[in-house]
Amino acid sequence: MKSIFAAALFFAAVLFLTPSAHAKEHIQIIGHVVAVTDGDTLKLLTPEKQLIKIRLAEIDAPEKKQPYGMKAKKSAF
């Protein structure tokens, strides 16, 4: 179950990593999700061993210190 959610979160990260409509280029980053910081923030490890912190846009999830914040974080795994 953890791997299914991690894969889903990875694909969601790839989808949300494209810049806004005002940008001329699209960015695609490939890697493995190694940590979920909050309900809308994760850390991605690229094949080059670069650790990237990603904050997903337009995801309405509470921060850790807010009500249900730790539940949102734990639901990632």
C-alpha cells in the first residue's frame, strides 16, 4: 500500500512541477519520493542523488502544526 501511494504521489509531483501558463518552457524532474514533510510538501531524490524539496501547488493540506496536520503527513505512508 505504501508503494502505491508513493507512486501516486510521485506522478502527482511530476504533473504539478510544470511552471505556470506564463512560462515558455516546461520542466520535468524524475526521481523517488524519499520523504513527505507536510501534506503538500515532499522531498524527491533524483537519479543524480540531488535532493529536491517540492511544494505542490493548489493542494489544500494542513501544515504539521495545524489541526489534522500530522494526520495528513501520516496518510502519505
